[in-house]
Amino acid sequence: MAVGEDQKPTALDKAPAWENSNHPLHIHHSDQLGAILVPQLLAEDNFSSWIDSMNAALQIKNKIGLVDGTLPKPKKNPDEQNQWIRCDILVKTWLKASMSKEIGKNFSHCKDSRTVWLELHERFGQTNIIQLFHIENSIHDCTQGSQSVTSFFTQLKNLWDEKEALCNIPACICQAGEELKTYVETQKIMKFLMGVTDEFATTRSNIIAMDPMPSLNKVYSICLRHEKQAAVTANKSTMQPSESTAFHVQQQRGSQEPLSKPSREPFAGYARKSGHSDGKQ
């Protein structure tokens, strides 16, 4: 073909942009209407965990822009508008399928997925003061008791994570944000150290005296090591008396000579002297 001659567009040239799998309006063959994308359906008391799971699922599906407003409906290209509508309907069915039936039926009137998203945040996104109160109360009352260090730390960690998810405090990279993060971690360390049993009194004093203060995970590691060392020591002290007693008994048995049977020789001598026979020829 001569240079400058008009070239006919190929099928690849005519393909719309959303045919690319990385385009936010691309619909994969596995994207089904009404698919449940989260492990738990939305209920009245799990919005914080539900919204985190749904946000992650939409990020993976590359459809988060439809609900957060960063991918508005196109205004010029009719084909792109139709593709956007198809994607929006798809996301709307995902949202409704991931709710309980009682909650889902209240969002049938919403015209698009963005409206559903905003109403969800308006209804459930506000901090639940009653739930936050119960979490704070559980943190305050949480102590090790008869639990292992690992079980106690895990219980506290779950409560802290639940509280942070409920409050949804935005991350901050400024100097004040770093200082606030350090302060919050120090409060967690104090709570953990106050909750362990008195057998960690020396370890607790040593940790508090450290400068700088170790991280929360490091404090947990120190206490865990102390618990394991104490268990080994206790196990040795339990085994030693029994082993010593067994050795003592064995030594006593070894020092005693076995009892011999009484000899019949005196009786035999008496029989000979008196003229009796012992029966032997």
C-alpha cells in the first residue's frame, strides 16, 4: 500500500475504550447481576465492617467510581452513556444483594448506585454512640484473668479495631497526626500492661522504664517471652521433686540385700544326732 493512501480502520481501531479490561466501564464475563460481594449481609449493627468490605470489593471490580462520584455519567457519547448505565445497574444490584431483605427493599426507589451509596452513609454511617459506649466499656473491663497472653492481646486488639472502624478517623500524615498516633499507641500499651496478671509485675516495670517506649507489638512479644520462660521454669520445678524421690527410693532398694530362705541345716543335724534319717539314702 502506498504511503499516504487512506487506510481502512481495523476492528481493533473501532473497539470502544471500555473493551479494555482496565477501563472502569468494562464488564467482565464473571460480573453477574445480583452477585453478593461481601462475606456478611448488611444489618443494623455491622455497617462499619460491611462498608469496608464493599468498598474493597468495588475497588477490585474497578467500579468504585460509580458510587463515590469520580465516574459520573457521560454527557456526549451515547454509546458510552449506555455502557455507563449498564455498569451502574450492575453495581446497584450488587449493593442490594449484599443487604438483608429488610434493608434492601428500602432502596428500590434509588435511581442509581451513587444514590444508594449516599443513603447508606446517611442512614448507617453516623457514629453509633451506644455501640461505641459498649466497646469502650468492654475495653475498660478487659483483663487477662486465666487467659494466655496471646488470647488476652487478641481480645483487646479486636476491640480496638472495632472501635477504630466505628469512629472512622481519617489518616493524617502531618506532624500532629504522627504525635496523635504515638499517643494512641501509648494508651493501648498502658491498657495492655494494666490488664496482665501480677506475675508480669517485673516485666511491666521494665517496659515502662524503657526510653523510648517500645511499640505495642514489641511489648506483646516481651510479655509472651516472659510467659513461655515462666512455663518452662514451672515445669522443671514440678518434675525435679518426683525425679529425686524416685532416685531415692531406687537407691534405698539397691542398698537392701534380699532376704534368704531359712536354712534347714540345723534341723538336719539334729536328726542325725538323734538317729533319725532324713529320708535320703
